[in-house]
Amino acid sequence: MGGPRPPRVRGNRVLRFLDRCVGIPLLVATGFFRRKRPLPREWSSLAVLKTAAIGDTILLSAALSDLRRSFPAARIVLLTGSDNYEAGRLLRGMDEVVRLDVRRPLRSLLLLRERAFDLFLDFGSWPRLDAVLATFSRSRWVAGFETPGQFRHCGFDLAVPHSGALHELENYRNLLRTLGVEPSALPAISPGWAPKGGAAPGLPYAVFHPWPGGFRKEFKEWPFDRWIRLAVALSRLGYRVVVTGGVLDRERSEEMAGRGREAGADVRTGGEDLSLSGTAAILRDAAFLVTVDTGVMHLGAALGIPMVALQGPAPSRRWGPLSDRAIVLESPCPGCGYLNLGFEYPDDPPDCMGAITEEMVLGAVRALIASRGEGSPS
């Protein structure tokens, strides 16, 4: 991703074991005994829970905007994990952002019980840990998703069906409708989130974000050498290339920049600021973005940056960028677009990203430039 990488939570085996082997029985048992409560007629505080995933959190910005528009006097608190806390701080519409340490579930639960919100919306689609926190938070009313096969909804006062046929933002909107909200907002970033200036003020440059995140992220990567050849082609069109990535991507970003320069392209990395806001500052001044399916793709869409998005295992109908300035390249490889929640990899995944050719990407970039009514900067 474009921000620093805190200790991995989604990939933590102990937490995944507890999530399944403790979370499921606890929630199912709770569902047998818990009485479903009606939505309070009067309320003043609302908790919104999303403990992981930068891209999902950027999408959540739309829901937060709709909540703020609908309930201007309410106190709205966003609850994040360590992975997505910085992304949460970039959003608008909240009174507070609280970071939960989901590696210490009991501590997180005690913190929530001290606050005792009126309403609690769990925007997680599969983690049972999130549902446990929501169910036992001492909130007056709790709603969240009923996701097939996940058993996470049992303790909720109201469960909304989560659909793998909808874009995730549409699932979020369905959850909002339980409060009588008619949603319409698109993802957006709060003003004042980053310092002025990007990687190269006054110089036309494109941003490459080659590094996906999440479970089995290697299957979302576009081949390394193709990025180099694309950088050379863009350099001939008069564009510098800036490679962005997080702390764990630093060495590969530097290698890509070095290899690009050796091949005759004008390539550099995004510099020392590897935070998500630092990446956003670089994106803001870019001519366009070329990115794989990752949180920075959704960040670029929220910023309104022209982009070419490379979609392989995850279909755009579920996880694509929400922007009329994006050109999405779906993999033409048969059997791709199979991910729904992010972990449904087959035993022998097809080479989805390898099927996206350099010619396809360069053609999309040329179309993007032409759509802006510009020639090459040179």
C-alpha cells in the first residue's frame, strides 16, 4: 500500500484461529439467547467499525459523508485497526478516529464498553472479531452484515445481507439504509490532509503503484519487467515516472527506479515520506496513475486522479475504482475475477495479471491522455 506497514493483523495466524474457532461459537451461542432490540427513536452517538484494509476504508468515506449529511448533530466515531488508522484519519465526516489494537481483543472490547455508543454499525464483511466487538460493545443497537458462511451476524439487532454481486460501496449503502439514510456520496478525502507539493512540481509525471497488499498479494502483481518497459515508453512521451510504495516495498521501488534509469527512462521513487498522506500528496500533482488493485487505487479515485487500473483476481464490479476518470483493464485470462471477500484463491490460480499486456496498458494510457484533450508534454 501507499502507507507505512504496521504489524500485519489480517495475516496473523493466531488471530485467524481465534476468529474462526472462538468467534463463530461465541456469536452463534449469543444469537440463541440475545433478544433483538428495535432501533432507538432518539440517539446522539454512532460508532462506525472498520478494522482493516486501506481500500475498504477509503470506500467507507462515502458512507461517512452520507451519515454526516443525514445526522449533522450526531457524534460519529470511526473505529479502525492499526492497518487502516492513517487511512481513517484522511476521511471527512467524523468527530473522532479511534485506533483499536485488534491483537488485544479484550482491551479493545473494554474500551468500547466504556464508551457505550447509542448505535453501532459494523462495516466488516467477514471478520468475526469485528462482530464480537460490536455485539458486546454495550451499544443500545447494533447492525452489520450477514455474509454467507461467516456466522458473524448472530448477535446483531439487525443483519443486512452482504452480496458478492454488488460493489462493496453498494453493500455499505444498504447498511446505511437501515437508519433511513438515502445514500448518494462517493468516496472523497478530507481537505487539509497533506502538505502542498508533490514529487516534482512543474514537471509532468505519472505515478506507478506496482505493489498490492493483503492475502496472497503476489497474484495481484503485474510482471516487474513490464513496468520497466512501460516507464521507457512514457519517458518517450515526455513523462517522468514516480514509483510509490510502503515501507516494505522500499527496496523493490528503488530497484524498479534504478532498472528504469538503466533502460533510459526518467524514473524516481516517491522519496522518504512513505506515509499514506505522503503518497496522496504525490498523487495530487500527478498527470495520471497506473496501479494494480490495492488501496492506493481507491485513494487515487477518491482524489479524482486520472488512472489506469489493472484488475486480475478481483473483478471491478466488486472492487473497481469509483471514478469517471479511471480506465479499468480487466484480465482477459479465463477464470479471473474470482475474488469476493479477498481469500477465495483456487488451488492453482490462473495467471490473471500476466494476461494484461504492455500494449493494453500503453493503449489505455494514450486513451487517458487523449481524453484530457492533451498531447504529450514534450
